[in-house]
Amino acid sequence: MVSLSELTRFDSPRLSGADDEHVRLLAESDTELPPILVNRRTMSVVDGMHRVRAAELRGQEKIEAVFCECDDEEAFVLAVKANVSHGLPLPRSDRNAAAERIVSSHPEWSDRAIASVTGLSHKTVGAIRRRASGEIPHSHTRMGRDGRERPVDAAEGREQAGRILAERPGVSLREVAREAGVCTATVRDVRDRLRRGEAPAGPTRRGQGTGPPHMAPEAAPEVAGALPRPKALARIDGGADSDVDLSGLIHNLRKDPSLRFSESGRTLLRLLDVCTVGPQEWSRISENVPPHRVEIIVSAARACSRAWQDFATELERRSDRQASG
């Protein structure tokens, strides 16, 4: 429960404010009002403006609430998504205005990602982006609904993947995909093109009838504009994780709308955040473990480690199945 007097302000996507008739219907209802969503940083109401007004009409001093912690722009995205998915329908004009604001605050998001939040079509979001193109910062990549950043120019991402493969033959496909901003399936296709002596982007040789189909990759002639073919390209192996900048990775994950704006995603981010404790902090913690609890804590820590390892293995298997499918 949160006191109504603690709530500071609303940043609602409803341009016309609260609907008095809807507030009256909620206030007169015999059912308990669902929890509102409050940004703990500012105590502003993210979702539940009508419920707050209804509670005030009922003479309540408190209301059920769940909390999130985010900046104002993230809170606005949450508000839009909540208003689109439940409660009083959000008018199309308000959804258009919300999309325009999100395009400006999150220019790296793809049209489809913004469309999934605002309840508009990706074509409508694209038109809004084009109208606002002179007012928003230019980005060479866009983040999709799956949280992956991809280049606006697909050929540019392929060229980058080709350069990485040529310069670092033993690199894993996942690592190349992450650095080039493309998916692993695209990296695999680029790798196969390089082995055939083709350019990373553009039409394949097989579709042009140049060269016999049985020609071995080593014997394939060079194609004008193709990047140097690596001597050996490693199979996907998961990469080396020992030098991973965990804090940096989690910082990037926090930008991902598919994680930030779902309950399971926020839970995962909180769990990962616990693991960012540095070596000195771990040393300090270990020195203060009570001697009579060492054995139990060792067992618990190893069980946690196994749980994370099992989780990582399952994610890799799922990723491999999707990439090969």
C-alpha cells in the first residue's frame, strides 16, 4: 500500500488527462482497485491515473501499488505500454503522440519495437520517424523487439562481420554477431560466402550460374570486392568468457526494451546485477563469513553456480536450434 499523499505527479500518455466518467465508474464499483504502478525514484504514477482519482473519490488514504525504478523516459514507455494493453483504450491520436516522443527519446529502437509498445503498425511509426527525421539524432543501428541491435543498412553489418571473420579466424559466430550487430544466422551466411570466395553482401554465386556447383571452396575464384578469405573459420564454440566485462554487458542489457519492460526481464537483470560484485568485494565478503557457516555457504554458492551454468547451457541450446532452423 502507498499513501495517496506520497504520490507526486502523473506523466500520462493521455493528452486530455483523466476521463471523469471512467473515474466515476471505477469509484462506484464494488470491486477492489487493481494496484497502480509507481516509479520509486520520483513517486510518480506510471500507470493508474484513473484508479488514483477513483480512490480519492472513495475517500481512501492509501492504494495498492507495485514499484519500478527507472528514469522519466523509461517510465513513459511503461505508461504507454500499460495504457495500450489494458484499461480505458488509448485514443489513436495519443498513441501517435506517444510514438513521436519515443522515436525522439529512443531513436535506436526499430519501428517494430516502438509499434509493439504503442499499439500502432510499424508503417505508421516509420512515417512518424520520417516526419521527425530532422529533429532526432541519427543512429546507424536499430534495436528490435528481441533486444538485438541491427544496422539500418544490412550490407554494412555483413561487411563488418566479414572483416571480423577475415581478421580473427578463430572467433565464434556469437562474438561476431554481437560486434557487427547482426544475428548469428547472418554471420554463418557471411562465413559461407567467404569460403566460396564471394562478397559478404549481395547476390550469391549459385544464383548467377558462375562456376560449377561441385567446385571446392578452396578452388573458387576470387570475386571483385570480396574481402580476404580467412584461412580457417572456427565452428561456433560459445567463445571465451573469461575476459567478459560483466558490468559493461549488464549495462547494455539494461537498454534492451524486451528485458526492461517485462517482469521476467527485470527479474533476470536484478539477478545478473548481483554477480557484478568485484574481486575485492568478494574477498571482503569471504573474510566475514562466520566459520560455522562456511560449509553451508560453500554448498549454496556451488549450487548457485550450477544453476547459472544450466541456465547458460539451455540458452545456448535454444539459440543454436533457432539459428539452425
